[in-house]
Amino acid sequence: MATINQIIVKGYIDAIDPTTHTARAVIPDKDNKVTGPLQILEKNTLNNKHQHSYAVGEQVLIIFDPNSKNLNEGWIIGAMYSGADAPPVADANVETAVFSDGTSVAMDTSSGTLSIESPGTVNIKAGTINIQGAGDVVVNGISLVNHTHGGVVPGGGSTGKPQ
């Protein structure tokens, strides 16, 4: 019978296969042996689907099949922060995702604030988009609420661009 320290082990991602959603890992406590492709556990995989990936070198927790004696029958169940890789926020009320390009999505449940920051383009595609809220919309320094128009002409003329 396998012992708990043979079933649950720490490892480091060695290689990732995005087409099969599996990864191999190096197991330091097993003489740095490399596993076979292990399935990566997700929150959902049937009707609602979630997918995330690990980075090579990322520390993960692995559970092996207790009835197997090889390193090919197991599951990567999650990653762990360490002293070298701290969590992005130190607030129990904030759930956040920070990506390698600097994009972040954060939900602060204490204030009800959802924050999204991206150094790149943000695309939103929907049948209908409704936005409601107090305040103003400012694009390239021009206020939707307080902008003015130059070139106002009476009658059927057009105004100039918003300022």
C-alpha cells in the first residue's frame, strides 16, 4: 500500500501539451524523475468549461493513483505560492488573475469593485451591450457628459467634432 507521501507530492512543471491539456513534472523527492503526461484538473469541463495552464518551472501539487507504481497515473491538482513567488495581492476580499503580459482582472468583494487592466486591446462581442452607471465616460481626454462642439451652425448644418 502506498503511503501518503508517495501519493501526494510536490513537483515542478517540466513540459506542457496544450492540445491534450496535460503536463509533465519533475519530482525532486523522487530523485528528480520526470512524470509522464499528467492531466490538469479544472473547475468544469462539460457544459461550462474552464481552462488554465501552468508555466514551465511552476511548483505544483500532484496526486498519484495509490494502486499504481509508475509516475504516469496522476493528476496535477494546483499550483502553490512560495517565498520566491508571492501572491499578487494580500487581501482576502480580492480575487484576482494576473497574466504574464500585465493584464489583470480583480474583484474586490468588500467594495463591489471589478477592475480590469490590460496593456493591449480589449475586445467585447455581444448581441446587445447595456452599460449603466453614475459618472462620466472619457475617451482620449474628451468627456461624454461635458464635451462641447465647435462650428455650431443654425439650421441643418453639422457641428464640429466633440472637444
